[in-house]
Amino acid sequence: MRILGIDPGLQTTGFGVLEIHGGHLHYIASGTITTTHLDRGNLPARLKVLYDGVREVVATYQPEQTAVEIVFVNVNPQATLLLGQARGACVTALVSLDRPVAEYTALQMKQAVAGHGKAAKTQVQEMVMRLLKLPGLPGKDAADALGLAITHAHAGQARARLAAATQLAPRAHAAYKAGRSY
């Protein structure tokens, strides 16, 4: 199975692609989609770059599953709204291509990859490099995206088995607080 992880950001969106073969993870690709070349005030154009970029990544790597980071609330509400719009452009691109979207908080990803939810970005980079046997550290945004794909590779299968075994309806997005599902 091929999994695409997306770490949304308005200036830089990270992506990471990996495959699962017999319980082993194999690195396929990673990188970033940037909007820094555009005027910061031109939000529609920046969102279009993200939308088109995610669609291009899906067309290139053909993932069967996707995982996207859930937006957290910042101290600055305007920054949170802008990040939410960037995330929306990424999710819309994925669902427009009929890809299922799993959602994880940064805390859940850090806990799954580095062992604790307060891990620094450098710790996530190091663990992603080790888990995927990469020759060097991936960029911070790409490492977070690969971390989301790794999280889904492990947690996604368990979530699917739980959903099949219970009659509970799946929770809506953003039904997470401090890494806990409600």
C-alpha cells in the first residue's frame, strides 16, 4: 500500500510518500510545495498553488491512502484561519481525486514517530531518517509529512480494524484535543 502524508502550510506544505511491504516501510519520495514566490496578499493564488501541487503529487505517486495534519489553534487567530484555508485546499485536492483522508494531530504524529508528543522538529527529522533508513535528514516540512504517513501506516490499520469490529460511527474531523479522540 502506498501512503501520502501532507503537512499543510500556507507558505510551505510538506509531502511524503512511502510504501508498506510486509510490515516494512519503504521511502518513495518527499518534498515541499511552496507559495513564497507569490505575493503574500494574494491568498486565492496561493491556495491554487497548494491545490494544484497536491493534485500533481497524487498524479505522480498514485497513493491509495492519505494522511493530513489537523490544524491546531495558535495564539494568533488570523494565522490559524490562514493555515485552516491552506489545509482545506490540500484536503479538497485529495478528495477531488477520490482519495481517502485520515487526520492526525501533530501530537499524535510526534508520539507515534518519536515516542512523545512534545518532540522537537529535529527529533522528528532524526527518527524519520532512522525509520525509513534515509541517507540524510529530510527537510522539516517533508519530515512531518513522512511522519504522518508513518503514523497512518501503523495507526490506520488498527483504526480500520476497530471501525469494522464496532458499530461506532467515525468521528468528524477536528474531534481531537491534546492527542485524544472524543
